Amino acid sequence: QDQVAQDELYRFALPYYNNLKDGLFASNFKTPFKMPSVGKNGNGVEEEEEVYLNEIRLENFNGVEKSTPSDSPAANHLVMLHGYAASNGWWFKNLDELIKRGVNSKIHVLDMLGFGLSSRPNIKYKHDKKSLFELEFDNSNLTHHKQVHKSLYLPDTYTIDKSELKNYLKGQYELIDEVESIYVESLESWRSATGLAKFDLLAHSLGGYVALAYALKYPERINKLILVSPGGIERSPFAISNPEYKLLDDESSNSGKKIEFKTSNWPGHYGFLGRYPTLKESFKWAWNNRWSAFTFLRLSGPIGPKALSLRNVNKLTRSGSINNWKEIDLFIKYIYHVSIKPSFSETSIMRIFDASVVGRYPMLDRINQLRVNKTLWIYGEHDFMFNDCGKAAVDILKSNNKDAKFEVVSNAGHNLYLDNSKEFNDKVLNFLDWK
């Protein structure tokens, strides 16, 4: 049913899906490859296990002699990665315009491993650990920092238990490397299997985090990098790279059991608490115990799909970008059918992000190493992500003589490519500047 739902959505969105029309063609590929053992010390993928990534490939043959689907090289290649709890179909409002304006170009819209219609291998992380790490603060005295973000409420200070922190820090780099490598190496294996030498990479949310991890390891493969409200950028008390934490090994410093820190309303500071002070305890419990929303959906019987449908209808129609009821119905059916099967990817994010959706090894602490010259950081006007961290990343890159741009899409939230697809597409195409 997931394949049927995907095909029905794309037949509606793209008149040239499996049907060459006006020099345009779109089709579905499942590219197999041998999944290597990844991470610094290997992981739970069985050696040489065969997996595949699901791809919707769009081709524009206008401007080339042979106007039929072929393996001939295109002038431009764009690879697109979705966010958490999503899949390639979430881009369905963007693809037609992007490919029509990309003469002699190919767009590769992927389902990351464990998402959508891609393989869902049974992965066990060798370095897995559950470290409970709580911040203590006065919840009755929070200041609203609405000038930074409408949802930012912070205490003046917070306290950390020193022994809890030490336990939390142990083995985190190894686990994060292992989780990131699953997605980075599957993308690289797909690239190698398809023979792509170099491409532009556009990625949303969790996909943006994966794209940065990929670009840090394989910069020679990337022309331009577009980060759409990427996750895991900002610093926080959960950042294992906080230099102050290294002082904890010196027993003479902070020798008491509790350590107090000042908070900050800037996402570039390790005292930035983000959404943590207003998180529900039930959500934190579910996150820390690796219970995803899809677990509850599967346990809820017929009530779950109805609740999911209602939530998505409200979410998709509020901006006015999606107002065709057939379109909404096809999209919601697609979301349900590609999301209902269990996958390791449902909980992988809980190993690299805290419950407040901040990265445990923030990209702001790695961005100095990025060797991709051109990047675009783009957020929605009403995004739940803190776009100041994108501004901070752009500043760091510019200080390293990189061409980095920051943009905001109006009348849009976190799913800005859906909420205002026209403005989003314009900004993306202007940045790509395909010839």
C-alpha cells in the first residue's frame, strides 16, 4: 500500500510521472548497495547487508539533443533530503517548478535509510546508552524572550548534577558518530552506486543535520549546500563539546555536587536552554525512553490514523498553500502508509538530539571545518526552530571566507517548502543559479 500511495500522489502532482511529456520525465528508483560497517568502531549493520534507498528522479531533457530518459549526464544534479518523520513525498509541491526551471537537469528526491519506502534494516547501535541528564531551575520564574522567539521562556540560572553530567558525557562521541555514519555512509553508497560525481544538496530539518555531517566528511562531492531549517545547529547545556565540561575532570574545580550556570537567550551560547523549560514531562519521558509518536500511533488502533489525519489537515491547510481536497487526501494517505511500519530511524534522532531538539554535538562547533564554499540557510518566518543559530553559522562561515547566505520565507513555519512553496522555490533557484 505504501508503493500505491506514493504512485498516486506523484501521478497527481506530476503529469509526467512514468510518462515522458514536454521533455520532462519522473520515475521511481530503488538503488541497492552493500551497506558497509560504519562508525569508528563499526555498528550493528550485518556485514555486507544489502539495502536500498528509494528515490523519485525527475529529469528535464529540454536543451539537450536526445529528449528521452537516459543515463546521459545532466548539467545539474540536485539531491533532496527530507526531515524527521517525513519522506520524499513531502516535497511534492516543489518538484514540478524546480525541474521545469532546471533545463538539462536531474533532481534526486530520496527517502533516507529507514524512512519512506527505503530499506528498514534492523540496526542495533553498539555504543547505545541511555543517560538521563536533567537541568534544575526555578520553573515559576521564567522570562519571556519574545524578541528572540515567541516560544522562548528562560530562567536566570540552571543547575547541573556533576555526577549525572559525567555519566552523560561518557561514550557520547562514539554513539553520535555511529548514528550519523548510518545516514552519511548510506548516502555516499547510494551516490557511488548511481555514479554521481558531484551534486547540489538541499535538505530539511533532520535531513539538514545529515547533509552537514555528509558535507563535513565528503566536501568534494558537494557543489552548493542548501540547509532548510536544519536541526542540531545551536549550542546548549546538552552539548558534549562544551569546553567548560572538560574542567570537570579536574576535581579541584567545581568540587561540589551541583554546578550552577547562567542562561543565555542566544543559540550560539552553551547556556541556551531553548524549549527545555516549557517541555512537558511526559514528552521528555517518552523521548528519553525512546518512544516515538509512531509507536503510539501503532498502539492506538483505528483512533491513531484519524488523529494523524486531523492533525495533518489542520497543519497543511492553515497557510493556504494546500487547498485542493483531493491533493490533501492523497498526501495524508501517503503520509500514513509510508510511516506506519516500524523503523530504527524513529528513535535514531533521540540518540543525537535532546528532547528539546538540540544536537548533542552541535554543528556550530563543527562548522569551522566545513569546506563547501557556497551555502544557503533558509528558515520560515514563523519557524519553531531558532533561526539565530543559522545566522551564527553564516557569520562563522563568512569569517572563513565562505559564500554563505541567510534567508527567511514569509508566511511559513518549519515546513516552509509546503507553507509557501512559490517563495521557497524562488529563493532556492536563485541560489542554485543553474546554467
